[in-house]
Amino acid sequence: SSGMVIVGAGEAGVRAGFALREQGYQGTVTLIGDEPHLPYERPPLSKTGAEAESVRPIVAEARFAEAGITLFRGRKVTAIDTAGHTLALGDGDSLPYERLLLATGASPRRLPGLECGTRVHVLRTVEQAAAIREVMRHGRHLAILGGGFIGLELAAMGRALGATVTLIEVQPRVLMRGVPEPLALALQTRHQAEGVNIICGVGIETITENDTLVSIALADGRRIAADALVVGIGAEPNTMLAAGAGLALENGIAVDDRLRTSDPDIFAAGDCCSYPVAVYGGRRVRLESWRNAQEQGNVAAANMLGKAEAFDAVPWFWSDQYDLTLQVAGLSDGATATVSRSVSTEAEILFHLDADGRLLAASGLGPGGAVARDIRLAEMLVARRAHPDPSALADPSVKLK
Ligand code: FAD
């Protein structure tokens, strides 16, 4: 038979391929990726440390064959014929499918009119990471546009490799999206202490590149001249295929709570799709997070096999900068109150509650694994739609359990 086909051999696609087997599927499984490499982990690409130096495969190559998963590398799917249940590949081949999973991920947002040349970079792939690390060595000056996770992690990596780093954020502070102000400011202060020059709340007038420098003219008249610039201003879902097939889109490929698209035989998972978050009454979001890609890969596989599994995970994200780890469980939008709990002198958890006292989210910042346990417990409270006593949350001597 034509079997199960997965487009996109990243975190979500690889997990779904193995999950099909774990759940007993015996037909053919084909995983198609347009990158030349064995599927690899993206988080290390922006993290300081040894892992960032080489490609870290998601699973060892031999496991694909062992699981009977056919992996196509370096091959792009260019169109879906939904009526004929067939995919077109860039090299002219076609491939039939019984059920299809779109796990196409996202691509870095670009600045309109700014080409990525030799001195302007974005970060999503292992090649782009290698090019950026090359600039960071030899004490050169790296400018970073965007104080999001990738920009901040790269700033820390740049300092570790001995670069001069200037980070420009047009918003009034870093991490405006998804991270509460006290934790964002704590991180910002740490970056400054590590020697990162952070400029917030100033617009960009022009960016120009010549043979030796990239020059960023700021709206307040300042000019930053750097050896290279990384543009880290977010990512856009890869929806070309879905759009060409006429699938419903809404900030990504729109799926329902079983990760089905508007075509009954096509599913989507990971960074490319938006889905209704059960724990917030079905509010639709698109997440760019490693664990979300994994969990959606698992649930999509179950539903491709005709099971009726609702996706109900609580959103979760982490970021590593210097020796600090930030973790966020849940979405704090709509929170009206924040309760702080000190885990230690260096580690803090913030709980975000709505007007009814329901715990919507928790975010924590601290060295190493200091906040992991409390965030894990908070995540369970969010999943249970709990209304915990705020004074108990604030008191470190009261166990969250
Ligand atoms: P991807 O991993 O992007 O995989 C999609 C794949 O599909 C890609 O290989 C793409 O080339 C391929 N593809 C697209 N279209 C086609 C086509 N038509 N034909 C064939 N192949 C196609 N998350 C965290 O939670 N914590 C972190 O600390 C963290 N750090 C990160 C650091 C970096 C530098 C980056 C880039 C991401 C980070 N993330 C982090 C996010 C996390 O890596 C993503 O959420 C995750 O990779 C999403 O998996 P995915 O399978 O949806 O997409």
C-alpha cells in the first residue's frame, strides 16, 4: 500500500515516524527532508558548549533502517495532489500517500529588502550556525538584531567565544513576547554584566553592507559598525505546500485538537501549525518549541492511525544563557496577578494567575536545574486548571506538591 508519508525530517517528523511504529503500524513509513544531513537537533545550534560544535543527530542513522523508516534526505516536496493522494518532489518524482503528515517547521523572518549576504546571517540550520560561529571567533564584532531567545543565546555564545557583541532590540526590553518583565530584566542585566552592549527601544533606519563591515544606522542617530549581523526577529511557518493544496491556514497550517488539517487525510505538527490549546478553552496558538514538536509528533502519529487522541499538553519552553536556565510552562497572556517565589538567592519562580485565581502559567529563572522541579509541578497545576492559594505559592517552605 502507499502507507504513511511525512514531509519534513525535523523534530516533529522524526518523532512521528518512530511513533507510528511504536503504535504498531506495519505499513510503509516514508520520511522526506530537504536538508542533506541526518535529522539533527536545533537547540544546540545557539547554545554555548561542546554540542554546538557539531551536528547532533536526533537518532542514530541505523535506527531508521531498524524501524523500517525510509528516509529521503536532500529532497524537497513541491506539491500535494489531495484528490490523487500523491506528492510531487522537486526532482520530478511522485509518491503516493494514504495519510500525510506536514512537519515542515518554520523559517527565519527576514527584514524586507535586506539580503542575507556574507555579513548578514539568520539562524535555523547547521550551515547557518557554523557561519555565525566562524564570525564569533577571533575577537570580532557581532551585531545581533532581536532580543528574543535566539538573539540572547547567540549573545552569550559570542561572549564565550571572545567576540564583541552588540544586541539591538526595537522593543523597550528583551523577550517582550512570552517572558515576564522581572525575569527578562534579570537576564538583560546578566548579559550586560557579561559585556554585551544591549540597546533597547530604538528603531533601525538603514542597514548597509560593504566588503569589510555591516553598518546599522539607528533612529537616534547612532551607527553600529560590526563585522557581521545576525537577524533574529522570529520565524514564519513553512506553509507553501499547505497553501498550494488549499488547506486552511491561520498563522500556520490550521489543525484541530487531533492535529488534523482541513483535509481528513492530512495532519500537521510542530512549528508549522497552529492548534487550539485545550487548557485555555481552545485558544489557537502556534508554538516554536522543541517539546511541542515532539509531543505533537506522537499525537499526530496516533491520529494518522485512526485513534482519537486529543492533544492537550501544556506549552513548555526552555532557554539556556550562561549558567542560567529559563523555563516557561503555560501561556501567561490574560494573567492579572503575579506571585513570586524565591527558590534560592539566585533562582526565582513567577506564577501567573487570572482574575479568578486560576494558575495560567509559571516562569522560572535560575542556575542549572534550580527551577526545573517547581516548573514541572506548576505545569501539572496548570493542566489541572488549579486555583492554588497565592500565599502558599509565594512561600518556599510550602511544597507545591
Ligand atoms: P524543524 O525542526 O524546522 O523541521 C522541519 C524540517 O522540514 C526542516 O528540516 C525543513 O528543511 C524541512 N522541510 C520544510 N519544507 C519541506 C519540504 N517541502 N520538503 C522537504 N522538507 C521540508 N526550542 C526549545 O524549546 N528550546 C530551545 O532552547 C530551543 N532552541 C532553539 C535554537 C535554535 C537555533 C532554533 C532554530 C530553534 C530552537 N528551538 C528551541 C525550537 C525547536 O528547535 C523547534 O521548535 C523544533 O525544531 C521544531 O521542529 P519541527 O519538526 O516542527 O521543525
